[in-house]
Amino acid sequence: MGASQIGTEKMQLSVENIGGIDSTTVEFTPGVTALAGRNATNRTSLLQAIMAAFGSDRVSLKGDATEGAVEMTIGDETYNRTLERHNGTIITGGDPYLDDTELADLFAFLLESNEARQAVARSEDLRELIMRPVDTDAIQAEIKQLEAEQRKIETELSDLDALADQLVELEDRRTSLTQQISEKQDALEAKEEELAEADADVEDSRADKRELEAALDELHDARASLDDTRYELDTQRESLQALQKERSELQTELEELPGTPVGDIEEIETEIGRLRDRLRSIDTTVNELQTIIQFNEEMLDGTSREIVDSLRGESDTEAEALTDQLVADTESVVCWTCGSEVPKSEIEETLDRLQQFRSERFEERNSLRNEISQLQEEKNTLEEHQRERDRLERRLEQIDTELERRETRIEELQSERDELESEIERLEDNVEDLQEEDYSDILDLHKEANQLEFELGRIQSQRESVESEIDDIEARVEQRDELKQRQETVQENLADLRTRIQQIEKQAIEQFNDHMETVLDLLEYANLERIWIERTEHEVTKGRRTVSERTFDLHVIRSTESGTAYEDTVDHLSESEREVTGLVFALAGYLVHEVHESVPIMLLDSLEAIDSDRIAALIEYVADYAEFLVVALLPEDAAAVDQEYQRVTEI
């Protein structure tokens, strides 16, 4: 179901054992819903439950529970999600709203742990985040396909160039053969005239003459068969040599091809699977860490009766006393895990270590993604080599089969030639026996005429073969213009695809900068003049290769009280300014990628860095896009927003 299909239908959410929630049911009306309350009142847990119902894995199971569930109903449609703790890992199931939540996790579920907000706060390269929703893999696959087609066309054109040179030689050969045929025909006609004159002068027995003529005809046929056999034998030997040459070239090409054992590909696939499992494990760890960090931060600031009761199981009076101790402005605090009194500084130090550990996990997650990408590229290269190796081996098998067939045929022809030569020798002896002294000249003339006929037939056959080859080459050469046209098209498409990703990047940056400017103008920060992204390109070393890599760098323009503007870095911003910058970036991503078209809800949390009036203006702006906008607000911030918005104060 898309956002446009929801209309005015309400959303009901039933939650069991998510975050800090034991059990609750909340109904949301389309528009803005303010979750109003102090810290540690399960507002973030409710937002996580909504994320779970939409399909996100960035949700935590209640600490003392082994399983949890969320059911969400929108109109007549019901979606559900289950969570189960198994060997320290949370396993999810069910039928959520979204099949793929990457876009929503990045730019719609804007909790404090949101990756887009955190990336800005940590001054990370923003390119991967901005481009992640763009299917650049499909573009790269199309580029590889076109590059392969380009190589094939270049090979075919090169072959056609060679054929064009061969065509000139063949035409010269045809001319020469035509001249030889003409000369042989003239010689044969002269010989036949001479033979007719000799026959007229000789008087002999008709019977003897018929027998002699029959013997001569038989000899003529035998010599014609021998000539055909010799010609086919020469042809087979030429074909055999061509195949042997092709086999040698293919064998050399195969030996020069890098080895691609199947085991290497399987090892890479296994390693990719292991890294992806590790990536999922880190995501789970980060989500659980975020819940722990946020819970402890809220407990340091203050807590609700429900949280104290669930943690301590104390009476109302004891819980109130414990709450007073937790929020008192003292140097010590009651530990909510063991009940003993410890210095606040120790809890804060623990929080610092947890936050540092979380940052390390973020860095490890980015490193894993890069490693997976490199392994996938290596796997693709190995698979391409393997496909080429398979093609060469198949062709070698075909050539070996053809070589064996032709060698067998050559042996048969050699045997047939030997038999014909023996038969001709016998027939010549027979003719000699029939010949009388007066017939010796006539016999010589017959032999000469027969030889001329043999030679004429052979030359005519050669010319027919040359003409057939010329026709084939001319037909192929006619394809040259079509191939050249296709080559130009492929080159244009390649140029377009190779620049398309850069065009997408450029367009995305322009849109991000426009939307960030709009949101920043809306918030009206006096000392933050402008936040913008710049696309830079530099050389990096990956393994043995040096490649060009692009990064998206975030710039901040600040101004002094006197109105002087200067550029600053995110590292120099205050914590609240970083929070605002991260939120502005994430909201820009929501608008650039038009997340509202596929995700009908936006979640906002941890807005304490923004004052009440700005929060109200921001909510009013975003409400025009999201079908449901659920915002966690402190009571004083909730009081500043439109009173017509739905409010949830009990979870």
C-alpha cells in the first residue's frame, strides 16, 4: 500500500515487548501526532515499534523478554512483525508494510540513531548515503554489457578489414583462373580438331575402334575421379592446417587467461556471506546500543513512575523516592541496575565508552560495506574469466572433433587416390594392348585431350570455389556499414551511461542543497547562513590499483554577530548545531528521494536541540508531505505546536 492509497484511514498499532514497552495499543489519525512527555516515557520505543511494523530491523526487544510482536492495521489491511531472541541475536518474521526499508531507515525514520543524522554528526562522506537508494549496480551492469558488445563489434570489424584485403586477392585469383580457363578451352578445341582430322585418316575395324574408345572413356572417367579426389584431398589438408592454426591460437589465449578455480569464487561467495552476516549482527548491536545509550541518558535526566516500577518493582512511595534521587542535582545517583549509589561521573564515563563503541561499530559497518563491494567486483571479474575460459575450452573441443574427422577423411582420400592411381595404370596398360601401331598417334591425341579436359575441369572447379568465397565475403563486407552504425550507437550509449552516474550525483547534490537551503531558511538560524554539499574527486589506492573516487563533503557557512560570513567545518559546530545540521540533511534526503511516495509515515525524535517555535515550523512544513507524521516532543515543545494535532501522552 502506498501513501496515496491511505487517504483518511486511521492507523492502529498493538505492541508487545518492544524497547521499554510491555504492552500497549495506540491509534493514529492521518496528519501530525505529537507523542508528548518527559524523557524515559517509552516514546522512542513506540517509534521503534512503528518502524518494526513497516519492516525495519533497527528495533530492540525488551531486555527481559525472549519474544515480542507488533501488529499494525491501516484501513482494511493488517501488517505484523515478530521478534525472537535466539543465541543473543534478534530474529524477525511476519508480514511488514515494506519489503525493503532501506529508504525509510535512511530518510523517514529520523530517530537520534538515524544513520543520515549520525553521518553528519561524525563528519563522514555523505556520497554513499545519498546514492544508496539509486540503483547504480544496474547502470554498471549495462556498461559491462555494452563494453562486451563493443569489443565484439571491434573484432568483427577487424575481421572484415582482413576480409576486404583477402577479397582483392580473391578477385585477382578469379581473373587469373578465368584467363587459364580460356586458354585451356582454346587448347582443347584445337586438340579436338586435330583428333578429328586424325580419325578421318585412319581406316580400321569398327569393332576395334569401339573397344578402344570404350577403354579411353573408362580411362577418362578414372582420371576425372582421381583429379576430384586429389582436389578434395588438397582442400581437406588446407582446412586441417587452418584448424590446427586456430587451435594453437586458442590454446595460447587459454594459457594466457588468468586461472579462475571454482573454489576461489566459492570462497569469495562464502566470505561475502560471512561479511553480510557480520553486517547484520553489527546493525543489531548498533540498534541495541542506541536503546541502551538513550535509556541511560534519559535516566540521568529523569524518569517516569512506570520505568522505575518496571526496573525496581518498588511501591509507589519507594518509586517516587527513587525518582527524586535520579533527577536530583547531586554528584551521585542511584544505579538502576543494582540499586547502589554511584557517582554520576561514572555513569557518564560509561555512556562515553558506549558512545565510542557505537561510533566504532558505525566505522566497522562502513568498512564492511566497502569490503563487500570490492569482493563482489573481484567475484564478477573471476566469473567473467571463467566464462571466457569455458568458451575457449568448448571451441577447442569442437576443433579437436573436427580435426579428428578431417584426419579420418584425409586417410580415406589417400586410400581412394592410391586405388585410382592403380586403376588408371591398369586401364592405361589395357589401352596400350588394344593399340596398334597405326593408332599410336591417335592414342597420344586422346591422352592429351583427356588431360586438357581434366585440367579444364579442375580450373573451373577452383574458380567456382573462389567465386563462392567472394560472394560470402562480399555479403559479410556489406554488413560493415551496419556494424559501424551499431558501433557508434554503442559508443554513444557507453558515454551516456558512464556520465549518467555523475549526472545523477550532480542532480542529487543540487536537489539536496536546494532542500537544505529551504529547511535552513525555515528554521531561521542567525549564525548558520548556509549548509551545502560539494562533490570532489581524488585518487585512492585499492589493493594494487589506483582508482578515482568521488566524495560528497558537507560545508557550513556561518556568520558573526557583525554579519561577516565565513566557512566552517562540522567538527567545529556545537553539539546542538550538529544535531540541527544532521536533521536538515536527513530531511533533505526525504524530499530529494521522494520517500513519501512509498513510505506514508515520517518519525521524528530527539529534537531537543531545536527550540519550540522552530520545531513547530518544521512540523508544519513536513506535514505537507507525510501522510502520518509522528513526533516525540517534550511537553513544553508540544505546547508550541498546533493544538489541533493529535496528542498521545500515555503509552
